[in-house]
Amino acid sequence: MGKKTFFLISFLMSIALIGIIFVQVSWIKNTLDIREKQFSSDVKFALANVSQNITQREFDVYFKKFSKLVETEDKYKTSDIRNFVFEQIDTVNNQRFIYSRSILEDNYKIPTDFFEDDSINFKKIYSKEEVIVFSHIHTDGDLSLETPSERFVKVGRFDASEKAEFLSVIEVMVSRLPVNMRVSNRQLSLELDKELKKRGIETNFKYGIYSNGLATKVKSGYFRKEAGKSYQIPMFTDSEGASNYDLFVSFPSKEKYIVSSIQRNLILSIFFILIIIITFITALYQLIKQKQISEIKTDFINNMTHEFKTPIATINLALDAIKNPKVINDTEKILRYVKMIREENKRMHAQVENVLRISKLEKNQLDITKEAVDMHDLLDDALSHTHLLLKEREGRIQLHLEAVLSEFLGNSFHFTNIIVNMLDNAIKYSPEPPVIDVYTENTAKYIIIKIKDQGIGMSSAVQKNIFKKFYREETGNIHNVKGHGLGLAYVKKIVEIHQGSIHVESEKGKGSTLIVKIPLI
């Protein structure tokens, strides 16, 4: 996949992901807005019903009470009169309250010259209201509702408008009472709870009744009205719609309640958004990984081609030389060329074995049996394998074997191979004659092997990748150091099979140290 194609696909996927997330977030926001408006509408309807129910209950209570106190006097005059007189004695405030209302209907005639009759009949209605309060009265005895502390006198004819007439009396009478005597906290709380639950609103609320902006005793807890956060409705409105009281209700958990009302859809939306994001990241990661693998494979094929090309060319040259009539009878030269062919063939075979070994390790098909082995013995064996290569480079190895306990459970063949691999790297990446230090030491449960060189070192970015399969540091010429990038991947896999760990410490231009930690028996 080309770079342009890769970036185009990544860009389009990113735009699609951002678009989907934006649509989902917009949908969630709109749903919350709609739910909040519905919540506010339901609350307003509930408060209106609460105000109406409490007012109606108050009227019904007083109407029932006053009906028992009514004394009717059938006195008729020429005109139709209806008189309402209510008397109440308040021993607490030491007052006598008298309310009277009179309605006079008077019939009379007006002369006229416009009709055959000499007059027209008219009915004139006169209305009069009086409220009298006497203070500092003197009473003896207990004046309760069962005693004549309250008396309501109705004089005259009475019809279906009785409740309307009583309403006027009640409005005047109850307006003198404090609001906490008109409605209790318990009554208001129960009424609010009932009306809110009718509309499916089941969340905590706080309330308070205010009179001309001042708080009254009817409130819940530490209620404080807040602009924009409290719902308001007038309480105890009179016949003209005016009121001195306002009920404020707030919901401390309103936002949480609204979100919980769409919780299921919200969770599903978030869940699917996360799936989309994870899928996008995974797809992008796989694209990047495949691109890297493609590049690594290209480098591997180039390296493998070069590694095979040299021995094949050498074998061809040796075969051509053997066919030469001047050489074919020279036993010494024949043997030398045969040895050369064998060495080059052995080299190619080793390279193929490295590739197959890594493949088997990846598929867990490599049979690794373990037994008690001595680390120092394995180091001696590995040093003998690298002796000729070290001698050719005029290098030296210095041993610092300080481990007292050196036995561990492992496979001698594979562990020898990984030590040879590490030593081989130390030799290959030392531009000068290699000087290598090998250390062993003990901790409480482990034996530690350190192989330190004075070679070219590596950057921190390279250190993160050296144990990856096929990875090789790019230096402008991928053939300046021969190999396939499989050695350290093989080393790491074998160490992990032995329940150990490996890491590298290095600095560019100052050499590297490979540190292997293996558990003791």
C-alpha cells in the first residue's frame, strides 16, 4: 500500500468516525433538551393542580364548618334581602372578627312616553361589605369551635349561588390567617409528592412558600429559592386571580434524574460509540502494522537474497575452478575448493535453520526439554563457538564470573545458541577490534548474565524494537552488517520459555549491554 493511499484511507476513516460521534452527541443533547422541557411542563401542571387542590380543600373545610353554624331567619321585606354575617372570637390574639355582606334587590318603575304603557320595570341591586375587628375583648371560658366562638348568620332567601356567596366570606376570613395555619408542611409535601408521581416524576424535591418575596414557615429543610432553578406557582388566589403567596419548588437531583430517564439509550449510544472508536483504532493499528510488516518483509527478502547470493556465487566459482583441466588433477586444490563449497553450503543451511526455528517458536512447535544445566559451562561452550570469529577480528573476551549459584533448569542446546547470538552481535557491531566483557552474578532467586561491548551502541528508539522479528536498524545501507533481524527475536523467545527476562542498556556511540535474568533451581 502506497503512502498516499494509506493517508487517504486514514483521513476518510477519521472523518467518518468524527461524523458518527458528532451525530450521536447531537442526538443525546437533543434528547436531553426535549426531556428537560417535558419535565418542566409536567412540573408546572403538577404545581397548578397542587395549588388548586389545596385552595379547594381549604374552601371545603370552611364551607362544611360554616354550614353547621348557619342560623336562618325567614324575614321578608318589600325588597329582597340576603344578609351574611360571620362572627369569630379569637382568644389567642384577643380579637373579635365580624364580617357582613348585604345584597339588596329593589324593584322600581320609570315613566316613559315611548310605549303604550306609562312605565318600565327595573331591578336595582345594592351590595355592601363590612369587616369589623374588635381588640381587647373579654371572654370567660373555653371558646372552641364547639362553643359559640364562631357564629354565622344568614338572613333571607338562599339559592344555588350559595357557594359563591360563601366564597366571598371565606376569602376575607382566611386572608387574616398566617399561611402555616392554612396549609401544613406535611399536607403540602404529600400533595406535591402525589401530583408529581402522577406524571412519572419520582425524584427528591424541596419547596417553600414565600409572601411578597419573604420566606414563610412553610418550607422543607434549608430551602432557598434560586433564579432559574426553582419552579413557581401562586397560592391561595382570590376571585380576581391575585395572591400574596408563591410556592417555589426545586429539584436538587434534576440533571441526574433527567439523564437517568434516558439512561438505557444513553448507555447504548456510548457503548456503540466506544465500539466504533475501538474498531477504528484497531483497523488503523492493523493498517500501520501491515505497512510495517510489508516494509520489514521487503528488507528481509533483500537481506536474504544478498546472504544467499554470496555463497551461491562462491560455490559456482569453486565448481568452475574444479572443472578446469589444470585444477582437476591437483588434489590439494580440489580439496580446498570442496571445503569452500561445504562451508558456504553450511552457511546457507544455518540461515535457513534460523528462519525455520523462529517460525516454529511462533507456532509453539519447537520441542524444548529442560534439565539442570550450569550457566558457566554453557558460557565456555559458547565461547568456543565464537573463538575463530573473535580471532579473525583480533578481539578479546574478558570473563567476570562472580555467580556462586549457576545451575538452572534449561535446555543446553538453545541456551548455548542464544549466548552465541549475543556474542555474535557484540562482535558484529564493534567497528574496532571487539572488546567484550561477560559478567555473571546472583540475586536471591536469579542468576544474571551481562554481555557488554564497546561497539556503536543504539538510540532509545532502536532499543524498543531490537527484539522484534525482522527488525534491523536503518543505517542507509542495510547490508553493512549481515543478518536477517531474527537473532535477538529468537533470544527473547528462548529466555521467556525459561521464565526469564531480557533487556538492553545502551547509548549511541558508547556500546551496549544485554542483560539476561534466569530463575535458579
